[in-house]
Amino acid sequence: HLARSCYRASELRIDSSVGRKLAAQNRTEPRADRAQARRELEVARKRAGILTAAVKAFARGGYHATTMQDIAREAGYTPPSLYAYFTGKEQIFAELATLLSREFVAVFAEPVPAGLAFPDRLELLLRQLFEKADLYRDAVTVFLVAHLSGEGSISMSRGMAPEPDRGDDFSSLQLMTTWLRKNAKRGELGERRPEELGVALAGLAHAFCIQWLAEGPGTSIASQASRVASLFLYGAMGAARGAKTSRSRER
């Protein structure tokens, strides 16, 4: 689901781009170049299909127990033919981690609508993150289980590695902390430092995510965004206050 969803938009862009290029190449480029462009597009599609199958295989058996043969069987390939596209399950796992990381990091890069109070800005962020989690439930399950069990930690760290234009700001804790620092005005965080509150917010989101996955398919974590925001902002003793505030905003 993750790879299919992540690649669907990119495939559309690839198709459109390659279509324009092929039209131009038909007039100006040698036939060999046109054939190369077609081969590259076909390879991209096949890799996307393999990644889609790998999510299912990893979700079913876990990172450690899943083999290239399992992934090949899920994708409809023979194991040897799979190596034409990936060097092994480590590369597949790392590429999936990169795709998932980009999807969630993109939420933090979204501009915050002007005029919203801080509780609303925070709830919006959480809702967008949780909607991504709902969309990529199988992939989130794979990486959360791998993280909690210690499986695939090297592959995950490689996949989640920062990109050159993003510095080292890529972990959930760092992303939460940076977002709070940028989007909370003076006084909106009380006397707490963004670094402290980033830990609390990331921890709450992580805990609710674990509970959501434990409840099984058919549940949605996006519906929990207001509860997480309220608990973060007002704490256990201020839950009623947070709920009241949320209801007043809905009116």
C-alpha cells in the first residue's frame, strides 16, 4: 500500500514526463535513447510492485523472518529475478523506510494556516500525521514492530537517514521539537523548553500509535488527534478543560 501509494503520483509524473520526452525523441533522438527511456520507466514500475509486495511480506512475517523468497513469491517473481532490481531485503527495507520517512516529513513542511490558535495548529499537525498513518497502516506496522523488537535497525537507520538538504532533522523527536520551536509563539508553551515538550509530544503520539495498531484493522488513529493534543496541552487533570476548549472551537 505504501509503495503503491507513494509511487502512484511519481508514476503519473514519470508517465507524463516520459511521454513528452518520447514525443520529442521521436523527432530528434536516436531510437536507442527512446528505448532506454521506456526501459527505465518499466524498471521503476517493477520496483514499485516489488516494494508493494514487500510491505505485505514484512507485515505478515516480520523483518527478520521474511526472506527474499517470501518477497519474490508475494510479488510473483522468482528469487533470482528479484535481484535484478534489489541487492537484497536490506535494500528493500531501507527503500521502504525512505519512502515512509518522506511521507511523514512532508507533513511537517506544510505551512501552518494563518490565524489559528496554537491548540488548533497542533491538532491540525497531529491529524495530518495520523491520517498518513491510517493510509500506510501496513507499513507503519512493519517499522514499528521492527523498531520495538530491534529487528532491521541498521536498515531502518539507513532508510531514515537525512537527505542533504534536510540536515540531521529527521527523527520524530527532532521533527516535533523543531515544529514546536517554529510554530509556538512566546508564552504558548509556558515555561517549558521545546526540547522537553518535543519528547512529551513524540512520546504521546508514539503511545497512541501502538494502541491503535493493537486494536487491529478497521480502527482509525486520525480520530484521536484531538485527544492527543488535549492530553499534551492540558495534562491528566486538565482533560476536561481541553475537551471543553475543543467543543467550543467546533461551535
